[in-house]
Amino acid sequence: MSVRRLACSFQLPAARVGRWIGPRKQSKAPRRSCPVSGDSELRQAVEQLCLEERYQGYGYRRIWALLRRRGWTVNRKTVFRIMREKGWSRPKVWHRPYRPKRVEKMAPSRVDESWQIDMTSFQLADLTPLFLVVVTDCFTREIVGWTLDRRCRAAEWVSAVRMALERRGWQQQGDLANLVLRSDNGAQPCSKRFVEYLASVGIRGQYTGYNAPDDNAFVERVIRTIKEEEVWLNQYESWAEAHQAIDAYVRFYNEERIHSALDYRTPMEFAQEQASLKAA
């Protein structure tokens, strides 16, 4: 009896009836033969390359390229299949991050407990770049150290920290008990010279997380204020003129500029109040 007559009898579509009485599809497709990957000579050539001392770290792409240089005409996927079956393929490399994405926000409770350092740049009238490094106390918002130079090496970062220590009158490691200096992950703060200097004076260095400028928010805000109120409003003709202007503004910032975070007091006033409370 034909499929169409059965479909008319059941009053169903012929395609559905055909599926009912037709041959069942295999649940699993038969394994396709791979005559190329099964070639014993090719497998031996791949094995020789993979087990050679200089090529043991190579992946299938490099092994495939070496085979082609030796006269083999073979597909790259074939080489991958052979190496995967034999266990010669290398896993994908994954580097575990050695610092977290975010670090805890600084919440200092006294003067000289938490410092932050960062760098910014601007140009003179002749487009010569200058680099400004700033060190700030997160508790009083005071600019404790800074440096301005035509270069941005680790030496300039060290000079800014040294200025901060000299202003505080600290000479020994015991004077820097529990002081933390946080910086970003730039080349200068991560350099050997800067890290060794912090260790020599007894400062505990700390880095921000990955792509997390908020972790260094105190000094970032100070730098923004310097640019808004001084740098972007003026055009300097020379390094000496820019240095003199920045020096004057730092004195104004510490001694005269009021801060909403300090209940509209200057950093100097706030630091003096904290000193008197500690003495009492």
C-alpha cells in the first residue's frame, strides 16, 4: 500500500506518514574515516617533531608549518587531530592575575597613615611636555610632596617622596611606622629603583587594582583640582615659569584653599586641629 493511500485513509499529511513507516535515522553518525590522519608515515613524522627536544613546546600550528617545510602537503586540522589523539597538544596558557581587580578604599584615621602618589602631564607653550608627580596625605588632603620635570623616570617619583619625608622631618625608619603609600601599576612605581627606595626608608608600598582609578581617588582628585584651578587657566613659556606657578599653587592649596571634605577648612588648619586633639 502506498504512502499516499495510507495518508488519505488516515487523513494525515503524506510527509508525516512517510516518517512513520520510513527507515529510522541512526542516533549517532558513523565515524568518518580519515585516511590522511591514519597515514603511518605522517604520524611518525609528527611524532618525531613533537618529541624532539627543541620542539616539545610547539603547538599544532608550528608543527604543521615544520611539516610543510619538510615537503609534506597536509591540512592543519589533520595535524591537530593526530596531536590531540596522542596527547601531544599543549593546553591554552592562562596567567593568573597576581593582584585583585579592586582593593579596599583607604579610610585613614590619623595624619601620615595613608599616602597616595600619582603623575600627570601638561605642555608648555612650545608643546614641550612636563610631568608633575604629586604625593598627598589622604587624611588631611595635604600635598606633602611633588616634583615637576621634563622626564617621567622613577627618579622623579623618588624625589617627590623624598620631599614629603623632608617636610615631615623624618630621618629614620621608625618615624614611618604604619605608613602606606599607594600608587597605580605604572612603570615608575613598579620599577626596581622606586621599590627599593620605599624599602630603604621603611614605607610600605601598595598598588591599586586593574583598571581601577577609584582606588587612588584622593590623589586623582588633587591632580584634577591643580589642573582646573592652575594649569588649564595659564600658559607657561618655560619650565621655570611652570615650576614657580605650581610651587605657589601648592602653598595656596595647603594653607588657604578650603575643602568641603574637611568641613570647609584648609589642610593646614585640619592638621593643626588633629595635632592639638592628639596632644590633649
